[in-house]
Amino acid sequence: MALVLMEEFGEVPGEGRVQKWILKSSNITVEIITLGCIITAIKCKGKNGEVNDIVLGYDDLEGYLANPKYFGAVIGRVANRIAKGRFVVDGKDYQLAINNGPNSLHGGLRGFSKVIWGSEGVEGGVRLTLTSPDGDQNYPGEVQASVTYTLEGDTLSIQYQARSTRTTPINLTNHSYFNLAGQGSADIYDHEVSINAPTYLPVDDVMIPTGEVRPVEHTPFDLRRPVLIGPRLKEVPGPGFDHNFCLSSPGDAWTERVCARVFHPASGCVMEVSTTQPGVQFYTANFLDGSFKGKGGASYPKHSAFCLETQNWPDAVNQDSGDDSHRIAQSPVVHVRGLCEAVVEADLVEALEKFGPICYVMMMPFKRQALVEFEMVESADKCVACGSSEAVYIAGQQAFFNYSTSKRITRPTNSDNPNSGNKVLLLSIQNPLYPITTDVLYTVCNPIGSVMRIVIFKRNGIQAMVEFESIECAQKAKAALNGADIYAGCCTLKIEYARPTRLNVIRNDNESWDYTKPYLVRRGG
């Protein structure tokens, strides 16, 4: 777990003091200030041992008080744009301040990025809190918001939570600008990016989604395979990427998955982004012009950084999302996030049994998450409601709760199945509207358990065998993924244990891959 330090960063006259929190692991140091929950530095080692600060920013508080490009800040109440600053909630019209052409951007003139948050240390990180009063920036309802940063090994986690006294739009994100070669480097043209999204949202001339959800296939927005950013920018209409990539429909939120990966070959630095949100805004710093002087006097020109802003879809409050499709259905299964490394099933039962009888717990230790199945949905309701209104601690660390998209946890062992001890799973992909490749399946399966080999074949549709490192990994993957959609509404996984106990792969390509033998010749891709 990371070392957590706090020091004074400065004072804003009439508003209070600003603290800096420093999170240190063996390889990474993250610095956060209480003004706007801003990430001011992420320092990590490259392949040659050099340490680079990979986020853009300023040397002092004065720079962050202005911060017109939102370097490193948490954005709220609503990230991205609201068309013409207008929306209707519960039959009432609301008009926000216009601060980006004809639209309202990133919460208005004085959004969450511009105010000082309260803070307290937690295990491996810091929790920041804010009360936004009813009518703040013309939004309805008093909002209690919290943002928790934790660092474990090479993984920085950000947990957002908000609760309002009235119906109000909420869409929080972090607006860090990254350059994996180090802040101050001239551009990001030599970075490789991949985003696991089958569709994106086209925008009009003022950057508002047109309402169309367009497939990325055969367009410059197809980033499902790694591409160099520089050459791809030449194919994108306009100044660069500033688009929402659709990871799922809004109703399929709260299923965490890897959504994006960026690699800088020269430094060896890799950034992988996971999210529960239905979209990610990929932005290539199109509106930086070199006039901002950053850390160490660095100049930040156009395309000198990128942002990956996990979020709900832009202008969602005005876009037709199909009645209540954005709401998460109640379920007796609760998704628990933000657990400490040492937590065990008994800790979860001890903390949560006050809400009602628990019939099953499934741990996801490498993700610091768990699924808890209550006997009755009313017990899950109480758990989720309590976690939204007050801090709930498990083994000394605050945890976060929401309904799972599953109605029941699939038990990992099946005594009636003689192959239930196998580490090879057979995946049948139903309704495969999008291409299924080894890269796609690896992205889906590997976060749950280490994948060794994949073989895809066409027999009664599209099927695949996935060999995991251990039986335990295969059991967890089957429990977590059986019945899940790879893409929203299609490519549904039906999983059973395979008959083979080991896969033999002779080449690495779209249909087979041995991740223990990267030297195998890749063909067809």
C-alpha cells in the first residue's frame, strides 16, 4: 500500500488553505491538491530507470487558480458540454451560464474544479469531499460529493460518489493531460493508442453530439487495434480527437472493463484505463497553443498531450436515452469497490450483514472489488442507500456500493460437471455483431485472471477457448463473465468448462495467441 503524506500548498484569500497530498509506491508518486481535486504530478520510471512527470500542470497555486484548460482537475457537476446550457428536470427549465461558445462546459463558470475540497487521509490514499448547495451554478439540489484517490503498486484508482437532495444531472470525471514521454515534450505523435469501443458520437460544429451513434469500423475513429496517434490525427476531420467513444449504452454502466491503452515505445511507459462508465472522451489537446507556461517553464503546444476522460455520454441530459434506460436496475447482488488489499470474505459479511442475510460473496482481490449477494433485494437496497448517504467502512477503509448488473452470482464450482476443475474455458459468443479477435477476448478476460492462451474457431457460430494461468482464475472468469455482453446488447458470452486441459498454439494472430511465447510469428494482422 502507498505511503501517504500531506503538506501545505498555499492559501486562497477569503476561501482557505490548500493542501497537497502525496501518494508514493515503489514505482509511482502521485500528487493531488485540494483545489479542484487536481492531480498536479504523476511521476513514474521508464524502462531505462529515468523518472518522468507525465501530466501537464503548473509550478504553483497561482497557475491552478486560473487553469483555463482544467489541467488535472475533477470536473463537475457535469463534465463535457450541455447544449445551450439548457435542460429540463421534473418539468422545470434550467439555464446555466454559457462559457464555451453557445454551450455550458465542465460545470459552468465556477464548477467543482474551481473550489477547495475538504480532505482526509485513507489507507493508501486521500478522500476529498464537497458540499455543492442547491442552486450552485443554477443546478438544482444540494449535492454531497466525494472523490477518493488510492495508489496500490502501479495502479491509481479514482472513486467518485455523489448524492443529491433533488433530481439533478451529475457526470464527474478527471481532466488530466498526459504525455508519457514526460510533460513538456513537444507532442504525442509517437504514442500508440487503442480504445475498445465499437461506436462513437459524431458532433456538430460546436462539439455537441448529433444524436447519431456511429460504428467506428472503416473510419479514423476505429482505435480497437493500436495505432500511432500522429498519422491517425491526419485522417481525423477538424483539429484532432475530441469525441466520446461508446463503451456501452448508458444503461450498462457499472461493469468495470479496460477501455483504453496508450504506449510510448521510447520510454516503455504504458497507461491502461479501466472504468465503470459508458463512455470515454479521447481528447488530443487540440486547443493548446503554446501560450501556457507549465511546470519548469515548459511550453504546451497543440497535440502536446492527450486526455482520456471516463464519463457518461456528453449532453446526456438533453439526448434521448430511451426513457429510464440510464437507470441501473435493482438487484440482490451489490458491487463493492474500493476495498483494501487485505480484506477477506469475513470482513464483508461482518460489515454488511446488518442490511440483511448474505448468501454468497465473490472476491476480486486484484481489483480490490467484490460481489455480495443478499437473500433479498430489499437488503441490497438498504446497503446501496446507506453507502450513498454516509461512509461505510470495511476493514478500516471506506467502500463504495452500487447494484450489480447480475441478478445472481454464478458459483465458481459445479460438482455436477466433471470439468469444473479445468483452467480452460469454452466461450460461445452469441449475436456477434462486431469482430471477435484474440485482442478483444484478452482485453475482456485478462483483468479477471491471467490469460495464457486463446484459440478462436467457428463451430456453431463463433466460439473460443481461453486457457488461464490457474483453475482459480478460470473459475473467477466464468463467474464474472458468464452472460455478460462484450459490446452493448450483442456479443453475449456463454461460458462452460472446456474438455481440453491445455491449448496448443502455433502462431500469434487474430484467431490464436500464446501469451507465454510472444516470439511466435504473427500473421493476418
